[in-house]
Amino acid sequence: MPPAFPSYSGGTCPALMPGRNTFTSAGNARELILIEPQDRAPGEVLPIVFLWHWLGGDAQSFVDNGEIQQSADLYRFVAILPEEKGDLQFSWPMYTGVSEPRIEEELTFFDDMLACAAEQLDIQAHCISSAGVSAGALFTAAVMAPRRGEYLASFLSLSGGTGGLINAWQPSAHKMPGLVLWGGPDDNCLGLLSFDEMSRTLEQALQTDGHFFVECIHNCGHGQPPFDGAATATAPLWQFMLDHPYWLEDGQSPYEGGLPADMPEWCGVGMNSATPRTGECTGQSGC
């Protein structure tokens, strides 16, 4: 089990309700969207995932494009989607030039959200995950997973990574499983950030650090993964999360013998294992 959860820095937690919430953290007024199953039974204890949005997006666009409510209803989890503070060029503090105090401020925001969620929302301590898209994935891989990995059962990087302008991976004492997904060689942002290169840099660090991970390459550039035939637009992500509880031994996964049938055929176990997807891409690519 993870260590004891942090305490809320503001004293008494504000009441968290489904929908948009205003949340004070480190003296700042922040916002988040809380999603839970619409038919949640009293006392139903559920996994929780923190979802970090992309550059130019917001929490609501993540809810809509990712079909988060439908997914929570089907897969039975709680989701917290933070809004960026609005003071940074790339939404979240994960790139070179951002001060350490600003990074710590964002980590305190996570600590505060986790503290109040644990106090109010009947969450499973053994199934806490962090996932992000683009800028949110960079933050998940470069900051959340290495620096708050003691609480995380798993993490998911969707067109993210580490290296270059983005802070490097830091070894984590808890070897949480990861899912590293991106859109192939054309997955880049304005030609400045190569998510192909950064995802591979992240994978190399995870391999060196002893983490189990799944590699997925959808070959649709910097666009939404085409999970063809899935129950929701993001269904395979939640199955990965649910299949990897905290109590797994370091480097262990139920996927070691092969991926389950509901994972895309363009995924594989470990570095350079995926057979990139072929076929038409209908979504828009770009950041």
C-alpha cells in the first residue's frame, strides 16, 4: 500500500462535488472538475485518476473528447481534472526554466487534491493513477510519476515524454507500471517538440529504472488515439489502470505474458515492441 496521504495545506478541505469546483491550494484559487459514476452506490469505493489537459485545452475539453463521464460510468472510477493556473507558457511546470518553487506549488496542488479526495470520496488507496495528454503527459512523465510515484499505482503518458526542453526522468523508488503512447514519427508540436523522440527517451529511462511499461504507437501524429471498436473513446486506458494495482511487485504486470484482447494491436510490452498502426486517421493532428 502507498504511504499515508498528505494533509491538505489549507486546513479544512473544501467540499468536493461532481462537476466544477473551486479549490484553494498554496494560497491560490484553483479549479478542477470532478467526475464519478452517475449511478454510484453509497459506500462504493473506487479507483481515482488525475487527468492533466493539453496545451490550449482545458479540463472540460478533456472530459468531452475523452468521454470521461461515460468511461467512469462503465469502468467505475473517480476522475479529477485540474485546470492550469494560467501563468505558464506550456500549461504545466515540467520544462527547463520553470523554477523549483513553481514545480513544488503544482505538486502541493496534487497533494491537496489527493488529501481531500481521500477524505471525502471513498477512493481505493491501492489504485491511484496519473494520466495526461501532450503538455499534461509531459507533466505526468517529468514531474508527477518520478516525484509523486510513492502514491501512484500506474501512470499514462499520451503524446508526452521527457528530455530536451522537458525535464529529465528522475528515478522513482516505487516502480509503477506505465503506458507510453504516441502518434509515431509525425507526432510533434510545430516542429519544436518531437513527442516521438521524447516518448522514446522516457522509455529508455523507464527501462533503465526497472519499470514495466506498455508501448503504443498509433501513427496518427499529434492527434487523439484511434481506439477503434472500444467501448468509449479512451476505454483501453482505464483497463490498463484497473489491471495494475499498487501491490504489484516492482517491474511486475499481469501483461507480462501478453496483452489482453481489449488492448490495441498496435501496442506491445516494452521498448520497441509495438507494431505501429496502419490505416486511415480521421482525427485532427496538431497542437
